[in-house]
Amino acid sequence: MNIHVSKQAASFYKREMELPAGAILRLYVRVGGVGSGGFSVGIMREEELNNRYYIESGSLYFTVSEDDFWYLDGMTIDYDADLEMIVFQQPRFADLHHPLET
């Protein structure tokens, strides 16, 4: 499992969600996305790591359950300052909303 969450993205989540250092966020696959009707990345606050895969970035912990590896493995989550939003890159899929392995 390989996911990269940039420190800029972690700082964005920390600021927007008013999170303390050490907070745990779960990344998961959502069905439905902005205007797509496809897949997207969901994020929610967790209280424990629960033996899931996790990474640390910007003093936050990001967890992923095994059921979501298929979509998130290899993903980079970053913050685009020009767009003022989080951006997701997944080189395995040509279209993140309707993923088919390339």
C-alpha cells in the first residue's frame, strides 16, 4: 500500500476541519462525486487507528481499510494553492471518477 499525502494537504485538512496535531482521518472510497456519479475519496475523523494501514503527514494520521486499497493504492493527495483545493492523482486510472486500470 502506497499513498502520499502532502504536508500542504494535511495543513488544509487541519485548518478546514479544525484538527489538533495527532488527529486521525480515514480515507475511503465513496460512490458518487461532484457531478460525476462515479467514485471519489471520502474523508472522516476517526478516534482510533483500528489496525488499518496508516501514514503520518503534517502531524495528522491518515488511515485506509483494506477494502479501499484497490482505489487508493498509489494515490497522491495534494493541495493546489492556485485552485485553493485538494487534488487527487492516481496514475493507475485514466479517469478517477470511473476507474479502469490502464
